[in-house]
Amino acid sequence: MNVLILGGGASGMLAALSAAERGDCEVTLLERQSRVGRKLMATGNGRCNLTNLHADETHYHGDSPAFVRPALTYFGALRTLEFFRKLGLYTVTEPDGKVYPLSDQANSVVDVLRFALEQRGVRVVTSCDIIRAERNRKGFFLKSATGECFTGDRLILACGGCAGKTLGGTHAGYRLLSSFGHSITPLSPALVQIRADAPFLRSLKGVRAQCRMTLKSDGGVAAEECGEVQFTDFGVSGPIAFALSRSVSPDAEGQVLLLDLMQNIDEAALCAALAERCAAFPELDTEHLLTGMLNTRLGQTVVKTAGLPLHDPLSALTADALRALSHLLKYFPLPVAGLLGMEHAQVTVGGAETSQFRADTLESRLVPGLFATGELLDIDGDCGGYNLQWAWSSGYAAGKLGNL
């Protein structure tokens, strides 16, 4: 049986290795870029957060998150780690369940996959941009931009999503699936920086803080996360900003981020602590009131936002001013202006409608012998290794070609 796999990313390489395991397949892996695994090399800031031990359907999104259940059950985090261990990859697990290669380098993951592809006889064709795909009585026919043609009995589309264009993000897989009659849901970026509208952002560029971040929309709470935020000259980045980005509406109208910068102390206790500091250091300039509590630049920004003169002595602060400042520390507002954009996103929201595919095998219900994996489908995961686990799981299940 000849198997064609389009896409040399995480799910494509796992699909190729899975198909090669069958022993009755000649597998050809076609990659648009000059080498396989390029996007994989950039994950986890180059460390490659390859899975999370807590991966289950509660960490996934889409019209039907339960679609991930069969693949995750068949090839979940523990089986994924066992698979990579047999390829020679050693890993380390962090307390929150995130798993990284022991080398702390993403290229270790890519290298063991490349070695395995070669050892198992998978034909890898790079710099191959497929522009046409069709199914006829003999099977599947693919044609590249340079005129090269490929034929196969089975076709696995593992092209990835359109997020991160500079690393290989593309609409190609969606176009090919559409040509086979599949429906594509609206696409938008996720796990991306959030743009905000505030005059002080440039002065906070590079500042990091631990906080609770709440996204308010139409007066209600759209999403909430705790963890590290990083301020940028255009808004906020970091794990919790990435996590909340999925809930930011396209126009961001009326949405605001509220940052609890002192999440481990309630507002009344915080006000009392500030009053105590003022009593202990009455001659200290107000700009130093939050020194020891927050990053210096962030503390001064909060004080200025509260409308307090930076160079007045702390003895001049009234009880009302301290209450207002305490409230601001618990609900520091950042009006949302939107998202940074698909080219900067780590994952694509939306994709091929999962109802048109079998959840257990990833085979199309419309076109027998056609499979789709990973980000091409209307499935996206939380930040923390969940998207890569879906890539591994869906790719491995698809590579079995319906014979799990």
C-alpha cells in the first residue's frame, strides 16, 4: 500500500512512523519547506514542551472537544513518552505536568524523529509545495508547484494550521480539504499576544509580574488565568496572556483586562499594609510606596495611574487615596485593542469540521482513504504541551489507516 503524507511537522512525522510500523506500507512524506520539523524547533521557546501529563479533552476547544478522546485514549501522554523513549529521547517532567526533552533543546526531538524516519525507510521529499490533490479510481493524485506528481492509495493531510507563517503556517491544508468537499470553520489566532490601549505600556516593556488576569466582556467574565504576565510595548504577553487570547473577540470592543497584581492579599489587608508603610516612612516619596511589593517600574506606573504625585511624601496620602490605590492594585485595567495577529500566533482556532471525520481513525467520512490530523481540524488546545500532544495522538492514529 502506498501512503502519501502531506506535511513534515509533528503530526505528519508521527503519521509516517505509525504507517511504517504496519509493515505493509510504502510511505512518502512531502514537506513544503526545506526541512522537516521547522515549526517544532520553535515550540516552547526552543525547548519543545512536547506533551503534558494532564492532557485530556478538558484542555481542548472547538465545536466538539470530545472529538480528541479516542486518539488521546489510544496514544496519550504516557504512550507518547514511551514512544519517544524507544527513539532515544530522554525527558524531564515539571510539577505542572509539562514535559521537555532532558537536553532542553527542541532539536533533540526533531533529530530522533528524523533518524527514525530514515531507519524505517520513509521517503522524505522536502521543498515540495503541493498545489493540487484529487482522488480517482486508482487512488490519490498530487501535483507540486514544480510539476512533480505523486500517487498513493491513502492520503494523510498533516499540513498544520495557518498560525506562525514565518515558521511554516499555511492555508494549503484547508484549501486541499475544501477541494475534497470538507467544510472549514472560521479561522482565528490563539496562544498569541494581546494588544492593549494604554499610554504607559512602552515604559513597562520587558517587565514581568505574577498576577491573576481576568478578561471582562460585556460586563461579565469571559476568561480568567493566574500566572506570569510580560508587558510589551503594545500590550501583554506570557503564558496567561496566551491562554486568554482565545477568548478575545475579533473587534475586542468593550473588552478589558483586569490584573490582580497582589493576588495573595485581599483589598482590605492591602490597604492596611499601605497605611502601615506610610506611617513607618512618612518622608519617603510616594513613587517608592510600592517598592518591595512590585517591580519598580510597574509600581511607579500604578501610583501614577492612581493620580498620586510621585514626589509628595507618604505622610500626605489620605485614607481615601490608599483605598483607591489598593483597589487599583487588585483591578488594574488594560483596555483590549485586539490580538497581535495570525503570523505571531502559536495555534489556529477553527479548521475542518470534525463531524466530517471519524474520531477514532481520523478518516474522512466524505472521502474514503483521506485522513486529516492536528491543527487542520477544528481542535486547539490550551498552552502547555496540549497542542503538540494532539499532533502526536492524531498523527499516530491516522497513520494506522483505520486499523487501530
